Amino acid sequence: MFQSPGSNLRAAGVVLLTLAIFAVDAFTALDIAIAVLYVVVVLCATSVWSRRGVLLTGVACATLTVGAFALTHHDVVSSPMARCLVSVAAIAITTVLALAGMAATDALRQRSESLRLSEAFLASTQRISRTSSFRFQAPGGAMHWSEEAARIYGVGLDVTPTPALVRERTHPDDLALLDDVIARADRGEAAIELRHRLRMPDGAVKHVHMIARLAADHDGRFEYLGALMDVSAAHEAAETLHRTQAQLAHATRVTTLGELAASIAHEVNQPLAAVATNGNACLRWLNRPEPDLLEARLALDRILADTCRASEVIKRIRALARKGEAQRLPLDVNLLLRDTAALVQRELSNHRIVLELHLAPGLPPVEGDAVQLQQVVINLLMNAMQAIDGAAADWLRRQQRIVLSTRLDGGQVEIEVADSGPGLSELQAGRLFEAFYTTKADGMGMGLAICRSIVEAHGGSIRAVAHAGPGATLAFALPCAAPTAKDAADAVTGAPA
Amino acid sequence: MSANVHQGEPVVFIVDDDASLRAALASLLGSCGFQTVACASGAEFLASALPDGPCCLLLDVRLQGASGLDFQAELGRRRIDLPIVFMTGHGDIPMTVRAMKAGAVDFLAKPFREQDLLDAVAAALARDGERRASARAADELAARYAGLTPREREIMGLAASGLMNKQIAGHVGTSEITVKIHRANAMRKMQAKTFADLVRMAEALGLDVAQARPGSYTRV
């Protein structure tokens, strides 16, 4: 079984001992059961040979006992005979017990081996998946964690985790989150979860996700078992995706602005023309032989109003061209739609399209990025416009319309753009929001795909609505912002949003 | 349409969907002594009555709903003959070309210089004034002509075509002296000081002078 240098020596010792006992037993006339000492041989054998060797040793010892008896005694029924039988019995019993003991030891050893293997297995899995396990008590915070947890926290494997260590590594901005979770654990909540950041001593930031469940409740001392995952890589990937989407959205936004350039130039030019004209008029009223101060003042008032108007237009365009982080703010959808309509109104009217707004009053706010949502609406409106244009290129065709409407649908605000164009086939409606799918000759097929990614990033959904009659309807729904205390109070008093 | 438009005075109609620019134009033209009527749309203009005096139209090429060009065509269909000065923005060159081809007097690119605006408006009003004066003269002439007896008209036409009194007498079957009397009556009623005046009037009235006298010599 074990072929170490020591085991050969021990084997030789066992053999010598056996021979010594045999010599005393067979060649001395001592009237005692020397052969019982073979028991020692059997016991020693357990540490030298395997079970098979021990069994053979037992058999050999019994054989030697009987052999020694046969050499020295010839009478069958006598006290030496009885001693011989006692010795054989003792050897047999010892052998059986020794074998049973060895079997038990083997089983134990095997179990501890498999335990060690499974631990190693778990540790490597934890390492690969960057998931660690831990245990802690609340209140108090006595903790125990796996090696991977120590690695995630960036401490030595032998460091005993403490609440102070956990606090020290937690990102300062997320300490409040941590405190909240600790408070919940102190109350003994069944499940706690926390997504937060860790800050390593070198300044590196890790994003982690912790989930723990109440495992035992010892009279107000709660024991939690949990897992801690390092989700930095996933977080980074999501961030990158988000950034790429934002860049793409920005690029298409700028493209859209380019398409609107003529209309926008008109929007800016109009107040400028008014300012110049008012300025001339003002001077003329003042330069009269009898200056007309009232008219001059009115002209100046109009100049101020037009200056504001021009800067409003520019502000809207700048906002749309802005390249920045997406924001999440509560937004008044109707206000947003009115602003957007103001941007594209001129373009639509140049295409002989009347834009009608049917806005449901008192809508709850939605949470999102105004610029991105504006982009969605502009895309949908331009899309509707192009659909109408494609249907009738004729300069003097009858007036077409686009209806932009909002309504509250459960916990969502639904925004609908319905046009009087040629409509969509079912196949088109199904593929409309796929990237690079277009029904237009010179389309890129990106507009609606971007609309979808923006709407979905806002937790909403976008779809083409099938309906009877001509025209197509595209609609998207956005979840209402979680009501704040103030909103709830407004709702109770019935105050309009 | 404001009630304070003085009849006979020149009026500038401003049609622009931008309320602020409309007010500015009205103020500037007002400061220069023009009467103005500001309309937000073509329909609003059509609903207002045209004054008696010379007028012109200051029209934005881009209007909400229908474009300025459509409105120009609509005026043509309604036989409203009014000099049009178009106001255009950026990138409206094709529209401007169409407008000029359709008979616009002038166009101004926004934002425009005040002198350009005033010159264009003055020119348009002058053109309308001339058109009105000649239309008025034609009306008067027709009224005078209507005051002639059938015989006087016949003799006026024949005389204007260059026939001698004797020839006319032969033509209509009366005495030369009677022709002379009718001819003198016609000249008095038509307020023609000379015979050459009468000939011009006959031409302006479109009397078929040449047919009455198969061509012998050149007319004055």
C-alpha cells in the first residue's frame, strides 16, 4: 500500500517479530500461550501492508501457531491444544477487527479526499466565475468567507473578514447602501441584495453584486449565507454598449438635424428678419420730425421678444446636437412633444403636411432623457413624412396629416404617431424596427432601429400598430416615473400634473 | 381688414404666417407712411375687401399649410391682378425662380435691407397705380363711347379708319353735311380735341379700324 522507505523497515521488523515468536513457541517448553503474541504481529501489519497483506499475515500467524503445536505436541486433547486454539482464535478475532478498522479508515480517508477535491473544485469555480460565498451573523457581523471573497476584496487569504474591513473597502458613495443592507440584516429580513462598488487601496473600482438569504435564526441572532459576485466585467461591457449606442444615436441625431437644416435656417432667420425690420422701424419712428415714442417702444418690445425666440430655437437645436451622457429625469411628455413639434413643424408644412397634436391632459411624468426621446419622436415624424412623400410626389396633391397623440395606458404613457400615408404591409410592420431594414429607396434602415434601442433603454416598448384604413401608426410606451411623495400628495388632492 | 384704410391711398398687404415679422413689417411700412393690412394666411387675405387705391402684396414664399406659390396661383385663378413682392428665406432659390416666372414683381431674401424693401414696395405700388390709371382711363373712354348714337359710332369708326367725309357719306348712304354733323358730335362727346385724339381713342377701344378701310396708307 505505502512504499515509503520506513515501510520496508517496518515490514522487516514484523517478519523478525513473527519469526521470534515462532522460535519461542516452537522450540521452548514454556507452558504459556506464546502464540497469542501474534496478535501484535497482526496489529503491526495493519500499518505496513494493505488489507490483503493483513489477512495473509493473520492466516500465516494462525498457520505458524498450528505448525508449532504440531512440532512440539502430539496428543490431541491436552492443555497445549487448548492454548493453541485460544491463540488461533485471538489471531482470527484480531485479524477481523484489524481488517474492519482498516476498512473504516480507508472509507474515512476516501471521504476526506473527495471533500478536498470538491473544495478545490469549488474554489476554482469561484475563481473563474468571480463568485464567492460567505456567511455572517447579524447583529454583530461575525463573518466567514471563501478565498475568492478575499480576492475580490483584495486582502490576503489568511485575513479574517470583519465589518470594519468591508466598510473600508466599500466605495464612499455607496456606504449608505451598505448601511441600509446591514440594517435590514439586523432586522432579520429573509433575503437581502446589494449592488455596489468597492474601492481598492490603489483606487481601482470594482462593481459587485451581493445576495444573501437568512439561513438560521438563533433567538434574534440571524445567520446569513450568501454569494458575492464581481460583476465589473459585465458592468464594463454594459457601459461600453451604452456608450456606443449613445454615439450612434448622436450621429443619427446630427444627420436628422442636417435633413432639417433648411427648415431650421428658416426658423432662425424669421426672428432675425423681424429684429432687423423692427430695428429699422424703430429708428424711423424716432427720426420723424415728431418722434412717435409709442411706436418706437412697441418695435423695441418686439425686438426683445424676437431675440428670445431666436435663442429658444438655437437652444432647442443645440440640445438636440448635444453629445453627452444620457440623463434620467422626470419629464412632462406633452411638453416634450410640443417642443419637438415646434422643431419639425416647418419641415412638415413645407411638405404640405398638417401636424395635429392630440395630447391627453394631466399625464404623469416619465423618467428619461429628453434629447433621446425627442429624437425618437422626430424620427417617427420624419418617417411618417417620408412615407407620405413617397406615396404622392405630386406637388399639388391634397393636404396630408400626421396625428401625434398621447394617452395614459395603465402605468405607461403611450405616444402615437399616425400618418395618412400608404400604410404598411404585415411583413413590413414585423421587420420595421430591425437594423438596416428599410422601405425607402435611399434609407439606411437605422432610424427606427435606434428608436427601438432608445425606447427599450427607457424600459419601454415600440411597435407598429395594425389598423384598418390607410396610413400607418407607430406607437411607443414609456413607464411612468415612480411617484414621489409630492406626486402622491398631488394625486390625493387631484392636482393636475 | 382694418376699417381705417383711407380709400384711394396706397395699401400694402402683408401675408406672412409669422406674427412677429408681420407686425415688424407693418410698423416699418407705417413709419414710412404706407397703409398696411397684415394677414396671417392667404385665406385671411382673400376674405378681406380690396381697396380702391393702388395696392401690392408682400408675400412669404413659405406659409404654413399652403405655400406662397400656391397662393399666387390661387390669385391668378381668381383673376386678382396684384403686384406681388415675395419674401424668401435660405435655400428657396427654386421657389423664387418659380415665383418670378409666375409674374412676381420682385423678391427679397430675409433678412432684407430696409431700402430694398421700401424700393420694392414703392415699385410695386407704382406699377399698380399705373395699371389702375390706365384701367380707369379705359373705363371712362368706354363710358363716353357708350354715350354715342349708333350712327355716330359708325361714322367715328369709318372716319378713324381714314375715309374722307365724302367716302363715308357714300358708304352709309347719306349727305356729306350730315356726316360732318355726326362726326363733330362724336368728337365732342368723346372729348377729342383733334382728329388724331379720336383715332387713338378708337384704337384704345379696339374698334376694328383696319377692317372698315381695306389698307391704303399707314395709320398715325
